Amino acid sequence: MPNNNAKNFFYIIFVIFLRFFTFGCISQTEHSKTELVSTPTKEIKKSLRDQTLLCSLTENSPRPSWIDQLPQNNRQIFGMGVAPRQSPMSRQIQAAKILAMRDISQQINVHVKSVYQERINSNQAPEIQSQTELTAEALLQRVKIIDQWNDVSSCDIYMLAAVDIDNANIFNDTRLDYGQQTRTLKTIHSKSSGIIANIQSEGSCVIQGISPRQAQTIALQRARALAIDKASGIEIHTSKIVSDSMLVLDFIRSYSKGYIVREKVKWHPVRQYQKNSETPPVLEHHVSIVANVYIPQKKIDTIGLEALLDKFVYNKGERAILRIKTLKTCQVAIFNIQANDRIVMLFPNPLFPDKIIFSNQPFELKNLYPEPLSEEQSNYEALFICATLNNEIDFQGLFSVNENMEFSEFFRQYAAISDECTDILIPYQVVDSHNVR
């Protein structure tokens, strides 16, 4: 019996040891398998992630010199457009063409004005204005895209536009009747207007002499202004210190050059800004946006819209008077771009339901009493006045009176009718003299 007990004891010890050894081997094996599988899985995921960031553009030619410096000669005018990554690619190509057209149109305007100033006396100013516009439009009709280059590293598309010029015949080809001029403009508009998508820009503003809420608004305004200018083929550079009120008003004025119809806003953490070691640091708001910008058609104002405020700066509760005059009978709508980044329609309204303004009969809107935001000493706002000859446009159907609309939502709706409208943007300042810090 003792011998059997001893045998059983050693048998039990042997089984326990065997199971322990086997479990350890299995665990090590499974652990090794896990390591062998997990590493390739991570690499595959990283590879897939990298592939999503790859650019679908291809390019076999070296970077052309015209990207860094446009060609210059006496026989041609050149313009360049660059469009960031967009999907589908056809939209990006179209955006680059539009930007090239916008750029060359500016060059054409400068060239034509210089030619007319050399050949026409100053006492013919009205004729100069008319002829320069017609000449510029005629040259725009001749613009051609002559080259394209794809930057695979940044996924940007560059377009080079050119037009032949002939100073000797520049006057002879531009005496067009109004009907021919209108047909010409329709052709040009299809080339130089449209939505430029995925424009990236940033804005910042330090909290110095203004409230944090004002700094946020100004940072967003400058980001939008930069996006619009980029879509128009212009680059702007401004100071972080907004000490000049005209600088803020310039941001607002840019809203009339292009309409942000969609935007994605990302606010960054508040950071410090220090001009130099001799000045103390101040807090700074910083925002980045990705915007779709609609570039309106370049058109001649046949309505003759004029709009003017009686003052530039208003005290809280002070009445503002807006005066409007047109050369033709038309529909008019008036909107307020408010300091809280909202837009509201002021006219037509229940007190003034008639949206028609008759030719050469001045109209006054007197029930305007601008006020700064609560607890703010000063704010900047604007009136946006638009007029149209198209009786099918229903302003009250598109926009509701006293409804606060989001910035991009308003311009998304307005962009749908903007090519049929003439508009003017009038910025102004409103102050609370009793709320001085």
C-alpha cells in the first residue's frame, strides 16, 4: 500500500509538471503568433491610411518657370491660377481655369487703362470708362489656357492663361452695341465665375483693446476675407494687431468680391502672441476654415445702383439713414450683416412691403437704429443692398424678414440669384460712448 501511494504521488507530480510545461509552450506560441500577426496588421493599416492621402494627379514634366514668374513681352498678357485638391478632379481643373481667368482679367484691366490714359484726354472721362470696360471684355473673350502643370507633392493644379494684344487696333474692335455687348458678357461669364471649393485659410486676432468676443469675430472675418481673396487669385497679408478700424472694414468689404456658400470652422486653443521681447505677451484667438467660395459673374451695372449711409460711425440708439437711387426701375432688398455673425433682411418688410424702387426716384430707409452687442464698446457691421431687373426673383420668398441667418447659409442662397443682381456693401461702426473701459 505505501508503494502504491508513492507511485500515485510521483504520477500526480509528473502530470502537473507536464501540464505546466505544455501550457507555457502554448502561451509562448500563441504570444509569438500574436506578435507575428499584429505587426503586419499595423503596417497594412498605415499603408492604407497613407494611400488615402496620396494625390491622384500625375505629372511627367519638370516645374515650369512661369509658376514662379509669369512671362513678360509686348505681345501678350498672362495670368495664372492654382487650385487646391478637390474631388472630383474635373472640378479642380475647372477651379484652376477660373482662377487663371480672374488673374488675367486684372492684368487686362491694368493694361487697358494704361493704354487709354496715353491716348485720350482727361475731359473725356465718361467715354474712357465706357471704352475701357468694353475693351477689357473684348480681350477677355480672346483668353486661352495655354499650359497646365500638376504639383503631385501638394496636389495643386496650376493653369497658365494668355491673350494676344494689339495696341494699334485696341480701339477699333470695341465699339459694340448693347446687344452684342450682352452676348459677349454671357460668354465670358461662363468662363470666369463659379464655385471654388476647399479653400483653406486661417485668421487670428489678439485680445488687445477689444473684448474676447470681438477678437473671435475679427479672427473669423479675416479668415473669410483671406479665403475669398485666395479664390479671386489675390493674397493678402495683415497684422495680428487690429489697431486700425479700416483694417476690419476691409475684411467685411471682401464679402462682396465672393460669397462663402459653405464653410467648416475649426477653433484652435487660445495662445500667446508677443511682438518682441520688449512688449508683454497677449492672448490671441486663432481659427482655420475650409470654405467653398462662389465667384460671381463679372458684369456691367445696367441698373445704376447707388447707396449711401448718412454717416460712418453711429452712437448707440442713433438713427441711421440709408439713401438708395437707381437709374432703372427694379426690385431692391436690404440686409444687415450683424456683429454677431448673423445676417437679417431689413427690407422689404411689413412696414415697407413694396420692394420696387422707381428710376431716378431716391428712396430712404430711416428706421435703422444700430446698436453694439451687449457689454461691447464698439462693433463693426454692414448693410448689403442688392437690386435686380428680374421680376421672377422673390426676395421675400428666399429670405424671411427678421430671421437671423447663418453667414454661409445666407450667401449660399444669395449666390443662386447673384448673377441676376447688382449689389453694394456698406460697412459702418457703432459705438457705445457710455460703455468706455
